[in-house]
Amino acid sequence: MRKGPVLVVAAVVALLLLSRHARQQTAGLPDLRGMTLRGAQLAARSAGFRQIAAEDALGRQRVPLLSTNWTVCSQRPAPARHSLTTLVTVRVVKTDEACPRQRPTPRAQPP
């Protein structure tokens, strides 16, 4: 029996199991609002999250190059326990700008 195909299959199975295990790992995502972008990135990484993205909260498509000059207005997902593979997205404004008003989330009407 040739060992090459067996080793490839074993490696694929091991990677799939590791990937599945990583998705099952969870941690508490802190409330990042009001932090500088740099502080929010450090806090999320300290909690174990590795996928962190930033968006211009004013919709001007600006790229926050200097992370200490931006303030977090909102985040997705909300602070709670999440899988460590979850993408954390923060919406930011420059530190001298006000955050845009958030639209209230409509509540479900009782039946």
C-alpha cells in the first residue's frame, strides 16, 4: 500500500477537525464603543478574536490608517460570547467628529 495518499487523507482530516474545533471556541467580546480604533483592536485581540475590520461610520469610504486617530461608534456583533472565528467589524469616526445617530432597532409587536 502506498503511504502518500494515506498521509494526504490523514492531513485533510486533521485540518478539518482543527477547523471545527476552532469554530467551537468562544470568548466574550467586550464593548468596544468609545475606544480608539487601536484600543478596540487590542481589546478584541486580547479576548481572542483575530478577524477585525473597520468601516467609516460616516459612509465617506475613508480608510483609518492611523488607528489612534479614530474612535469606535458601533460594533458588530454586539458585546457577548461569540465564536473566535467571528469577524468583528467596528464603525469609526475621526476623534474630532461626532458619531452618527444610530437608528433604533424596531421591536417586534406583541401578537
